[in-house]
Amino acid sequence: MADSTTGTLRTVVIIGSTRDGRFGPVAADRIAGHIAQRGDVTADLIDLAETPLPTVFPAVGQAPSDEVMAQLGAVSPRPAQADAFVIVTPECNHSFPRR
């Protein structure tokens, strides 16, 4: 999906934490800064704390509500156009969450 005219790769950087006091934006900004130094890669930063997404989906086989479809439609094209993803996730107690 790279831009066929320039050969530029599209990278989406997703900040996966939405907690107060999170460090994710610092790490994601640093990653995006490194990407910006390259002429052949672009970065699109998606912060889930600033992106309204549904938290409840309908049961399997049922259609999502218009509200859910609007929320998904607002953000879905961005990752759909990406060639690569970087997902910045929180670390809990020097390991992954165990819940």
C-alpha cells in the first residue's frame, strides 16, 4: 500500500493506554520523531485516549448501532491504509498485564 508515486511507506503508531499519568505519548512521540527523519516513511499517530471508540459491541450476528458504525468509521480508514504498525502498550510491574 505504499504510495505508488513516491514509494513512501505509511506507518500507524497506536498509543494503547488510556490511563491518567501514562508514559505512552512520550514513547510514541519519540518513535514518530524518528520516523519523521526518514524521507521514505510517514507516521500517523493514533491516541486511543483521544479517539472515541465503542467499548461494547453487539452480540455475534447482530448489526452494530449507527453510533458504533460512526465511531469506527471515523478511525478505521487510517489503519486500513497503513503498511506497518507500531503499538505502544503499557508495562505493568515489568511484565504484561495478567488479568
